Amino acid sequence: METIKLPLIALRDLVIFPHMVTHFDCGRSISVNAVETAELHDSKVFLVAQIDPSLLDIKIDDIYKIGTVATIKQILKLPGGIVRVLVEGTDRAELLSLHEKEEYFEAEIKVYPEDLDDENTNKDIEAALRLAEEDIYSYSKLDEKLIPGLLESAVDMSTPGRLVDTAAGYANLKTEDNQKILETINIYDRLVKFHEIMQNEIEVLSIEKNIDKKVKSKMNKLQREYYLKEQLKVIHKELGDDEEDEETIARYKRLISEKKLPEEVKNKAIREVKKLGNTNSASPEYTVGVNYLDWIIDLPWLERKNTIINLKNARKTLDRDHYGLKSVKERILEFIAAKKLSGKNSRSPILCLVGPPGVGKTSIARSVSSALNRDFVRMSLGGITDEAEIRGHRRTYIGALPGKIISLIKKAGANDPVFLLDEIDKIGNSFRGDPASALLEVLDPEQNSSFTDNYLELPFDLSNVFFIATANTIATIPRPLLDRMEVIRLEGYTPNEKFNIGKKYLIDKQTKENGLNKDQIKISDKALSDIIDYYTRESGVRSLEKAIAKIMRKAALEIVEDGTEKISISSRNLHDYLGEKKYLIDEIGKNDEIGMVNGLAWTEVGGTTLSIEATIMDGQGKITLTGSLGDVMKESAIAGISYIATNGEKYDVDPNFRKNKDIHIHVPEGAVPKDGPSAGITITTAVLSALTKRKVRRDIAMTGEITLRGKVLPIGGLKEKLLAAERFGVKKVLIPFENKRDLLNIEDDAIKNLEIIPIKDMEEVAEIALGDKDDN
């Protein structure tokens, strides 16, 4: 027996026999490379089936040991890197070893050529051959998947071995059965194995055919019954005895008369009932009409929650559920008080709560519904790009339904719920329409009293709904939509507010959610403060809650596994539950440096510090700005450099630096886009430091827009920026003088560790932030 080496291709759910011509597709690179390698040599490959067809990466134990040597006849390259290969099997072969080349597998195989001389000399073989021929004839009659006569014409009957191989290749046998036949080398044994497998397949096909015959007979009977029933319905209709349909029509008439409906809606419903009475119950239009009437009857057109407004209870509910958030609570209480005085005539406000993640925007809406004793429904707008999600589809579409606005009003069961439009800043648009524009009617108090859904085609009064929208930023909200809402900003929590929220709400909540009680675990105040300072750095309290939940889970494991009765969490053992500290309070640089300044920035997730670096090199006056800076920030840098050039004598700067020096300004975290004018004085200070070789004080941070004359203009997001400065260990903050009034709205405890200096111009900034040149 011959031993050779050939490229190997592992086949999934396919066994190829000798003398069989077929094709298969190669998608794996290792198989494609094997085909290309064989094409370059003698077009010979070794084909073997995988034991588990779901595997992508194979080893020698993942494939069968017996396969087929084949000759590649044709190669066709398909889109997507797939190669279709036409092959002809030649001989059986056994896999001896598998070698992984750089781009394909090479198999060392032992070939088993067919012994043609002795095939017809044995009477046992002749008897088994007759049985195999009978099996092929019976199988071809039963298997309806085969083209009639295909199997008999395709089978090679020149020798018993070829008959079995070609018949097995064309029959719809399982991969395991085909492999058993391929692995049987002896001709007689192969005929017996083929007969055994075919007898089993013939028996299964016979059972399948009997079952199919019974089912078809039953279906024909059902079709006949359906036809007769339809005839009977026509007869009943002619006799005026169509009881079932009449009962349906009568039920809808009764429901419409009993339900309180606006006049226009009632008239439309009556017309639909009449139309339904003239429609055949077997037609699709009948089902559409029934669904439409169900929606009309189920919707709360005039139903409201009859609640007695109690301002004290509402205030108590809001204070119980949320700590702080004074401006939000006051605005909601103002609405409740106005509603109490004006009764049903007052319009519900449309609020938009804007703030970083984790500050409680969504939970406030739930608290409002609880305070007003109204139903609460929530619609997430993030990623919605189809206008039909808001307005619904017209009834002409198959499977049409109302939009989510009407669907959620139906779910509420009243026409005055608290309706949360979550993540309104993340709404999108596409070729399906602009959902933001569809919301214009919903959120306009002048129009939403007659909101018309495409499915209903009837005006629904949304003026009693208390709409609350949430967003992380107003920058991506379309201006017409934003104009219809009253924006209330939720700023980041101060450390003291986080401490109180954690102590009063989060610890108790996570204790219950993890199956613990107050007697089993205690977190000290110092430990809670350390979690806030060293393990979380955020504007909200979402990460704080996750950290507390992690402590509770580890405590639960300790109680169950070790039988501990009580666990106390202190600052000393906190690292056992949360690991080493993630953040350090003093994140600013350790030394004063030339050309490096701490700036302050506002982001959608709160405030943060922003290091700005500047360096000066000999050159020709080129200015390089890096760090994914926006156009506004670049313009601020140019304005600052122009200010320095104009006032060069004042700062002892070479007036020709823009001709013989190159300036490079960089803001680290270059992958994060940055923009806005508030970094103007920070960039100017960095460049001035680099030009004068004066070091910048490391414990100072600053924010403010600069003009060409060096005036410092006001900025936004002051509270978030100051909280970020406090978190990062800054001692002194320079802010625009006109922002001084904003300090009145910030709690003293939040910024007690900061020395805040209002400044009017760049001279003051340089005097405070830059040291003397002689000291550097």
C-alpha cells in the first residue's frame, strides 16, 4: 500500500466517495489555501469529514481517519472569498499523521486501491450485490427528494464496489452512515453495511409516507368541511340566520353605547360596525375591522384618574425618593399647586430633565407619578429612526398598529398618565422618516389636544398627559423640539450629596436586593466616604451603587460560605471587598512645570480636568494644534497667541517669536474630541509659560474664554467644573469674574476645599498662575 502526502480539506456534513463527481464550497482560509496548493502541483487533495461540523479550528482528533483522495477538476471563485471546487474521488485512504504548514494542513496518508480482480468471484458478493440493487430500486421509489430515475441512472454498476460508493453518494443518507460505508474497505462487508443502512432508510421512508398520506387525507377533509361551512354561512345569511356574526355586531354596538366616547369617535365607531356587518367574516378586512374597533373601545378617550391633589403628600413623596434636586422638586410642586387651583383647565407642563448619567432623571419621573397618584409609562427613544414608532402605520398596511404613544396610553388605562420620553437626545432619523418631527405635535400644548395617530385617524387628547423628557445634553435635540419643552438642568452631585444618597437610599436598596438585612452588614460613614473618593469618579451615583452592590454580594458569599453572622465594612477592610483604590484625590502633577496648565472642561457625563501642554521650538512661526480639537478651540488658541504677540513687551516675550519659533499645543487623550472656547485662558497661559520659561503652579486650574485684548469672558457648566477640580485635588481655581454670580447656586460644602478667584483679564491670570522667571 502506498503512503503519500497531500493537502487536507476538512468537510462539514459531507462525505465524498471514490468515483463520485461533486462540488463543495470552501470558506475557511486554511481550506482555500489547500485548494490553491493542490492546484499548483498535481491537483490531488485528501478530503475527510469533520466529526463536529460546527468547529472552525480543527485538530487531528476532530476529523475521521478514513477519507478520500480526490482530483480537482475545476475551481470557481465566488464573492466573499468563497471558492467552489469540483472534484472527482479516486481512492480510499487512511490518515496517518497531520502536519500544520504555514497556511494549510498536510496529511500523510495510506491509500487503499480497489481490488478489481476478485470482486465478482465470490457467490456471497453476488448475493449481497442483488440485495443492494433491490435496495436502490426501493429507495428511489420512496424518496421524493430524488428526481425520478436519477439514482438508477447515476449509479456506476461496473463493479460492486463502485455501485455501493456511487449509490451512497447520491442517496440522502446521514453523514455518519456515509462515513461507515467509506470506512468499510472489504467489498463484501461494504455491501452488507450498505444493505443494513438502506433497509433502515427504506423503513423510515415508508413510515414517513404513511404519515404524510394520513395528514393529507385529514387536510382534504378539513378543506371540505371549511367549504361546506362557508356554504352554510351563505345559506344562513340568505335566511337571515347568521347568528355568530350578528352576535359580534351586537356586542360592538352595546360596547360603543356603554363607553364614554367623544362624538366624532362614536360616529366613526358606528360607521365601522356597519361596515363590519357587510363584510364576510372569512375575509382579511373583517379581522382588520375587528382589531380597529377593539382599539377604539379599549382606549381611555375620556377616562382620568380621579385623584385628590395633596401638596404636602406630594412634597413628602419627592423628598422621600430623592435627596437634593431642589429646583426640579420646586417646579413639579408649582405645577401641582397650579393644578389644584385651576382644576381640569390647566395644561400639563412638558419638562425636559437634562443632566449627566446617574443623577436620577428617570427615577424622578417615577416619583412624580407616585406624588400625583397617576399611572406611569415609559418610552425609550434611543436609536428610534422610524416615524411610525410615534405615529403608527395606516390600516392599509398588513399587521398595522398604532404608534407607541397611543399604545402606552392604552396600557396606562387613563388619558392623564405621567409619560416619560427617555433619552430624547439620542433620537435618530432615516429614510423611514424623522421621529423628532413627529414628536413636535405630541409635545406642543397648542396642538396635542388633537393628536392624530395614522392607524386611528381620529384626534386623541394628549393635553392631560404629564410629559417628562430626559437627556444628557441639549446639543443634539432639534431646536423646534427643544423650544416646546421647559429645560430643567440636573447638575452633578457634590460629595456630600453622594454621601447622603448612599447612606439614605443606596445601602438599604442593595441590602434588600442581595437578600441581606441591616443586622448582618454595616458600612461605616468613613468607608462610604472612601468609596466616593477613591473608587468612583462620576457626576451621578450609578458607579457608587455598583460599588455598594459589589460589597453586598461579597458579604452574602461570606455569610453563606463561612457562616459569618455580622460583617462590618470600615475604611481599613474596604480594599478586601473592592480591591485597591482606583483613584487618588491628588491627581494633579507633583511639580510645577513649564508649558503645562490644568484646565477644566464640561462633558455630557459631568466635569473633568484637562491638561494642556505647549512647547516652543526653533522654526518659522508654524502653529501646530493636536488632540482632536474642534474649530472653536483652535480659534481660541490663535486668539491667545495673538494676544501674547500684541503684549510681548509686557511679558518680556521676543516680539519676533511668530517668525522664528514654532509652537506646538497638545491636549492629551487625543482620541477624545474636544471643543469650546472655555479653554482660551488655559491655552494662553501654557504658551506664555513656554515662551517665558516660567513654571505654572501645579495646584491651580482655570477656565475662561479670552479675547484679543486679554479680557476673560464667562463660561458655562461652572458647577461641574468646580466639582471636578475638587475631585482632582486642585487647591485654587481661576474663573471669569462674570461667573461669580453662579457661585450663589452652588452649595458651600461642595467647594469648601477650593480657593476660587474671579479674574477679569489675562494679566491677573499670569500674575497668579506663573512664577517668577528667576525662580525657575
